[in-house]
Amino acid sequence: MLADKYLDHAFELLQSLRETQMENIEKAAELIAQGYVDGHTFYAWGGPHSSLPVQDIFDRAGGSPLVNLVITPGLSYEDGPIKIGTQLERLEGYGREFFAQIGAEAGDTILLVSTSGRNPFPIEMALAAKEAGLKVIGMTSLAYSKAFPSRHHSGAKMYEYCDVILDNLTQPGDASIVDERLPQKVGPTSGWMGIVILQTLMVAVAEHLLAKGVTPPIYLAGNVDKDEQYKQALATLVNENRTRFGGIHSPMKKRGR
């Protein structure tokens, strides 16, 4: 059964994740935790499909208010038509201009997610962030990124501008299961692998904050009975840190209001 084959592959990927990516997950967690302690902001961007793992760590029960979600109109699937995202991601100059509107400052940390890492938008976001003095965490597939040429005039790939690289271990082309009855491989892996990696990262961030003597802020689920004292303390903390806690950064939408 193809479904069984896909699940077998999924378990193999998770084991490879544990064996190969934990060191860099811990390094990335340290950048985020130390940035918070030092008063800086943590931003997270991905697109188009790569926006889904980033959205999963934003405003999440059991998750962290530290995540500031960066949404690019046209590069996430709540904005259509879908084909526009492909064109915008390949448009040179857009990534650098968009980054300039986010409001990030030197010392901040940004997570960029692009599985192929070959299109101009994520490449320019990474380059602009480095030039602005940010710490850059990139989640990509190194095998995918290295299999094809860059679409940017520089010839660079996104991972080349990252301080820490998280490899989602996705095969070139994303789909993973071959069957002679099918015209093409089936079973992509980048989405759920990205979610597992980023949720693991945020768990590690909580532990790194504890090691620094800081109680990590953690969201409570909205559909369970709450500890009112904790709820009020968290609300106060979030309000006091409104400029760097749990915001949605979509500069183009703001300008269009």
C-alpha cells in the first residue's frame, strides 16, 4: 500500500531529524531566547506553502507569544489568485523592499522558511536581514536547494545568508513516493516536517529561557478552563511587550487601509 510506504518514510524522516538537526535546533533556540532576554524581537516568515509551518507556531495553545508572524500579501494562500504568489516570489527587488517595511532592527532575529531556497524573495529577505544586523535562521531543504540553480542574478541561495540552517530533509521536488502506475512522485513532506521542526524549536526556546532564569510565556488553550491568575499575568506580560510579542506584520496591507 502506498499509504503504508509513505508512513514508513515519515518515520524514517523523523528519525533522521533527531539524528541530524537537533544541534542546529538548539543553536536557533539560543538565538531566539537570548534575543528576548536582550530586549529584541523574533520574526517568522514563510511563503507560499512554506507559510503554513510558520503560521502553526503563531498564537498557538502551548506555544510562545514571542513569535511575530510576517505575512506577505500575494505570498500566502489567504490572498489569491494562487499563481500570483509564484510570480512574486521570483520578482527581484521585492524581497529587499518588503523587508525594509517590517520594522526589524539590528539585534532582532528572523526565521525564514523556503524549501527550495532558490527564489529571489527569500534570498533577498535573508540578505537584507543580514545587512541590517539581524540574526537569520533559515529552514530549507539543502538537497533541494543545491539540486537546482538560483533564480537570483547573484547565483546565491537563501541558506548562504543564514546564521543557522534547519534542514527539513525534503527531497528535490518535495514529493517522496515513487510508483510505476503514477506519472509523478506523490507524498510531499516539507509541510509537516516543517511544523515538527518549528514546534520542536519553540519547545527548545522555552527550555533555553528557563536556563537563563526566565519563565517562558506560554499561551493557554482558549477552549479549556483556565487558571485565571496565570491568564491575567500572561495578559499583563503581553501588553507590556506589545511591540515585540505576537504581532502580525503585513506592511503592505497596513499601507492599503
